[in-house]
Amino acid sequence: MTESELYQWLGEYGIQTPSYKVVGMTEDICVDFFPAVLKIQSPKVVHKSDVGGVILNLNSNEEIIKAREKMKKNIQEIHKIPLDDKDCFIITQMLNGEELYIGSAEDPVFGDVILFGKGGIYLELYKDICYIDSQAPEEEIERAFKTTKISKLFEGYRGSKHQMSEVIKLVKNVQKLLQTNPDIKELDINPLKLTQNGLIAVDARIRKDSSSTPSRSKPRQRPNFLDNQRIAIIGASTDKTKAGYVVAKNSIGFKGELFFINQKGGELFGKPLFKDISEIKGDIDTAVLAIPAKFVISTIKDLVKKNLKNLIVITAGFKESGHAEEEIEIGRLAREHNFNVLGPNCLGYFNNAQNLNLTFGTGNLKSGDLAFVSQSGAVLAALMDSANALNIGFSHIFSTGNAIDLESSDLITMLEKDPHCKNISLYLEGLSKGKELLENIRSCQKPIFLFKSGKSEEAAKAAFSHTGNLSGNYEMFAGLMKSLGVNIVDNIEALILKPLFRDSKEIAIVTNAGGPGTVLTDAIVSKGKKLYSLTPQNIEALNQVLPEHWSHNNPIDIIGDALADRYKASLDIIDTFQGVDFIYMLITPQDMTDPLGSVQILKQNPYKHKIIPILIGGDMVEEAKEFCRKNKILFFPSITEATSFL
């Protein structure tokens, strides 16, 4: 497209462009917008500036005419480019204003993604941009844009009168443009001038590709993975070192019918070991495979005859080991016979409502309302163990592994409908159904917490070799997730901790040392939380039990000689404060400190507020730490760890 054709095309989609006029080689010039810019418009000239094909700050028609003659002479005589009557010039209004940028790119995972933010020649340097899905509604567009610094110009910064609605309108117009023109692979409007008359596209480039983009497969009507009645564990083993033994052991409490299968026969946990699937009468809706990879395909074909609905493939040795064809065949069979597949190369599945543990992780899982979906079995196993130690429970656990069929996007839809799940945590390394993930998160009303590995190029390569999924561009991924309101966490432990404290805003600190209390305060504020402000009544109540020189503020410094009785007296009062969401109990080891006695208070007294000890130090606080571990009291050994989930 020529520049004038591009302006006309953008205008068809409601995108403002400067006033302009196209004139021929000798045509009379009469425009009424100044200052103006004159540019050559010819297929023979690729880079206008290199041949003197752009002249700025022209303030009259006479100046434009003189500039045209000068430009023709430079191009033809100095640069030896012949011009004829098919060539022309474009005169555009020269605009003043902040330079912004809007564009789009076709991502292999997420499809068309719109980028918006600070523009100009320093676009790549500042990278003050946001990422917006091409299907995003207005609320999502606004949430995404507010992650940029430049968005302050649309919220009254230094008297700016521009409104957020200007940005939303432009993005919606670009969305319409992309939907109408699916052959656009890249769009680049830079600069986009922010003027008194709104956002105006000064220059633009597009890249088209007529080759068809692979169409998204239509989501199929799946069976409900959470409906498990008759379960078969193929590969249940009497060998305690095998995954099949652990899965069978963990499954014993299941409320429905449970069958163990091993070609050797025998008995396991008081139940018969069937030698073959055919020995089981009736259907099998859910099956677990913990058998060598070479037997998986044939076993699936046998299970299909039993009206299989859900399959959990513990077995590894597929795409992650270079055997992609066998894994693809598992996916093909799942589509052909419409059953769900979790895995392969996964840790398993847990459903608390059915007392069903089909994992080879810990069998000590607590009841809770958190659903956890993890692509890494090792990360999941570690967090399951940590959750048990911290007395944190789950409603569901899914290990997706190589995710040949079920991905996080599919599971979110199922969990949205399940009343036992209140929060969803995701550990992702890569994904293939990006657009579905965006759509299903958008439709989900439950809080979602997410950690994405593979942020660096090196980590992305490791994730590829581990699970066989490409990690993709992390900045784009994180930007899209934030636009959806997903809680991005920066450490894996926060996936089980942050859901417990997601509504916590005001925090109280009781400490025996002012310095660490100040450090903790800074850490809390840096996470977007704030300290509870003590009322005069609060201060008076604490005056009754604390030394005269206590801090009279939050952090509540109860002085370095505080023993367990002073901690208890303080906590008894703080626990009555209205508006406190939870309490940090900061203990530093001084000669007279009694760390063990201080944390024992938490076991002896049922406080209504969550109280989290922070035990700073080494040997002097080790007994207190061990007491917390044995009694499943959530504690932290450092301020950094104690605030990592906020």
C-alpha cells in the first residue's frame, strides 16, 4: 500500500489519520493545514529519508511547491532515480504530541495479540507496552493498559484531559481490523500521536501472508473428568518401589468401585489383582496406567471397549524422550473415542470430594478448597508435601505432564463448575492451546494464581526438553494473564500460600526488635499491602500490658526483653482489633528471648486471626522451628520468605 492508501484503509476502521492530500509531479498545490510534511510516494523509493524524500515544517503552499522541486532534483539528479507521471507526492499535516504505539503480531500460541504503549524511536528501549488479546472486552483492555506508565496520561496526570475511553475505542477498532483481515501477520502503527483531537496514526506498516493460518480445532464435548465411579489401576504392584504400588496404596479410601490389574495376579491391600482388563465385568470409566510405555497403546485400545471416559497416564518415555509418535497416537485415540487423557508423564490426580488419591505423591493430603494444576510432577510433589506440613488442603490436584489432551485451559472450565473448588493455582511450563486458555480464564469467576517457568531463553529450552511444550514469550504471556486479572506469583510456594491470604490488606506486626520490624514493614508495602493503623483505643489497650517505651505504633515493638508472657498479652489484645487481616509474630534471638515458649502460645490459645511466626536466627530459634513443624504451624525463617506470597 502507498501511504495515502494506508490512511484511507485505516480510516475505514475508525482509526484517525492526519489530514493529507496527494499531488502529482506538476499539479497545483493548495492545502489548508500547516505546518505540513512533504513525502515522495513512489514504488521506486523504498527508504524516503535516504534520498531526501521527506521535508518537514512547511508553513505555506509556496514552501511546499519549492520543496517539491528540490525533492525531485535530489531524487533524479543526485540519487539517479527516474520519476514519471505515475509517481506522486503526499502532503500530510505535521502533528505535535506524545508519541505512542499500537501494533499486532500473530503469536503461534495466542494468535493475534495487540501491543499498545509508549512509541517513537525509543520503543524498544523503554518497552512500556502492554499485551491485549484480539478478543479482549473493554474491561480487559483497560486492565492491560493500566500496567503501563504511559497510561497515567489518560488518568489526569499533570492536568491531562485525555480519557481511557480513547484508548479502548482505538483498541476495539484494531480488533475489528484484525478480525476482518485474517491475512495480517503484523501491524505496526508508530508513531501514534496523542493530540488535542485524540489518537492519530501518523505512520503504519503491515505484513500480510495469504497462506492460511492453521484453524483452531473446535473444543469437543468432553466427559466430565471429575466424575469417577469405577476405577482400574493398570500396573498396580506389590513392589513398594514402583509407582503402581504407591498409586494403589493412595487410592484405597475411594468411595466407588476400585480394581487393581497386574498380569502376575495375586492380591494387594486385600483386593484381588486381576491379570487382564477383560476379567473385570462392566464398564471402567476411569483408568490409571503405570506400565511400561510399550504397552500403553494396546492397553488403551482394550480400555476403549470398556467405555473409558478418563485416562491418567503415569507412564513416562514419550515426547520428552523423543517418542512423539506414540504420544500423538494417544491423543488421536482420545479424540476418536472421546475420552479425557491426563498425561502422559504425570504424577496423577486427586479429588477430595470422592476421597480419591490417584497420585504417587504423598498420601497425607488435607481437605481444602484449592485446586492445583501442575505441568511438573516434581514441583507438584514438593508442594503437596509442603502443604501437608503447613496444614494446607486441596479440593483437586491435576498433574498434566506432557498434556497430550487435557491442558490447564480444559481443567479450568471443569473446576469453574465444581462447588468444592474456590481457588485455582496453576504451574505452567508451556502450552499449546493459548487462545482457549485466555477464553476459559475470561469465563472463570474463581481467583486464579499462576507461576510460569521458562522466563529466560535457557529456562525455555529446559522446559521444552522436560515436557515437550514450547514456553513462548514470557513478557507476552504475563501481560495477557495480568489483563485477565490472573494473580502472577514469583515463587512456586506462593501457589499454595497466596490463596490463603488473597483478601488480606491490613497487617499487624508484633516484634521484639525495631530494626527487623522496619525491614518487614518495607517488604509488606513493596508488595502492595499496608500496615493496620492503631486507633487510640488500641494503643490504650496495649498500654495496659506493655512497657512504657513500647513503640505506640504498628509495628508493635514490645521491646527486646520480651518473654513469652508479653507476646501472649500483646496477641490477646491484637486479636480483638477490628480490621486486622492477619498478624506477623516477629521473633529475634536475644539473650533473654524465649522463642520456643513464644510459639507454644499459638498451640495453647485458639486465636481468631491467622498468626505467622517469623523466626530469625540459627541455633537459638531451632527448637521453636521444630515445634512449628511438628504442630503444622505455618512459620518462616526470614522476612523475605515471609512476604514472598503477599
